[in-house]
Amino acid sequence: MKRTVVVVACCLTVLTGLRTAAADSASDREMANRYEQAAQAGDDEAQFYLGALYSAGVGRSRSDQEAFRWFSRATDQGHAHAMLIVAGLHASGRGTPKDNVKAYSWAHIVASASKLDEDRNGARQLMSLLMKKMTSDEIGRAVVAARAWRAVRVAGMIRDSVKASNKASIIERAADDQPDPPAMAAPSPVPVPAPAAVQPAPAAAPAAAIAQPAPSNVTVSPASPKVTSASPAKSARRDDVRDLMDQVPTGLRKRFGF
């Protein structure tokens, strides 16, 4: 019995670093509050340390039941040190009914899977002590439970990995399936005003048209028809406008109806 107490004490070494004074200072409560917020969010390290605070009565009223509850939550997430603590609590009946099968099962998991020599050695010591109190059937059930837990744990890790991979694949495919951004429509052409018709300057009257006094020896026939000066000027303007419009590109002429 004394050896059991010694082994359990070794499993709970994490608690020795915590103050066990009854005084519950504001700083202790603040620390415990921070751990509890993280623990409630699912952080296994915070769950482990919150269990230690409850076990030592630091920042929280001392409670073996609450300590076991938080250690167990960390254990369910694969926290190896929490598993060793839970194994010791099951072996001693502290905060939970005494159960050697469960104690051996958790110790077996730690002994076969933990990366820390200290945890593995503590688990083997507890297992060797429990074997002396257990039947072969109990040990067999404990080993089967440990293997089943590990199988479920590995399957869960694989499932989470597959989900993460599928999610990434779905996001990637969704990005590939996105339609190309629509091409920007060409800006509407700005109407180009038709060039204003240039009014040609009035054509200068030919020198011959300027009235000159008839030479005394030339007879002007009164039968010559009278020609007005407006006719040649209008004709010249029409010709200039036609030449100017010929210089406007065909497309623009069609657009503006020329």
C-alpha cells in the first residue's frame, strides 16, 4: 500500500511546483481564470494546468473531483502527462472511484506511446505495482481498452487529416471553377463632330470683269446678255465643300449620314 502511495505521488509531481497555501490571492484567481478560458476553448495544456490548480487549491477552491475532470479532458485529447496523472488518480481513488483496470489501461498507453522517458518510466512503475493486485483477466481487459483507445485516437487523427485535405481540395477546386472576370467593354466611341464647312472667301472678280472704259475704237454690242457675279461664286463654294467632305473618312461619313 505504501508503494502505491509512492507511485501515485510520482505521477503527481507536476503539482509539487504549485503553491498549496490556502490564501487565494487576486493574482492566483486571475491566473486560474486565464487557464479556464483557454481550457473551455479546448486547449489541452490549459486543461491540464487547470486540473493541477484545482488539485493544489491555487486560484480555485481545492477540489479533487474538478481536478480529475480537467485532467480527464486533457487525457481525452492525448495529453500524455495528463494520462499518467489520471492513471494515478484511478489507482488511488482520488477524485474518482478506484479502478485498477482503468489505471492500468492509461498507464499502458503512456508506457507505449509517450515520448518522454520520465512519463514512460513512471507508467511502467505503476503498471508493475498494479499487476500484483490484478487478475490476468483484468490486465487483459485493460490492455484491450488501451489498444481500442489508441485505435480510435489514430482513426480520429486520420479523419481530421482527411477532412483538412478535402477542405483544402474543395477550396482549390472552387478557386479553379471561378469564371474569368468579364472583359471590360470597349468604351463607346465619342462622336466626332463633322468638320464645319469652310466658307470660301468670295472669289475675286477676274481682272477682265472689272469695268474698263471702252476704247474709243471698240464698239460694245448692246445685245450681249447680262451676267450676274453670284453664279460663279455659288458654284465655287459647292465645289470646295464637296472636296472637303471627300477628305472625311468613309466610316465617319456613314456614321453621320454624309
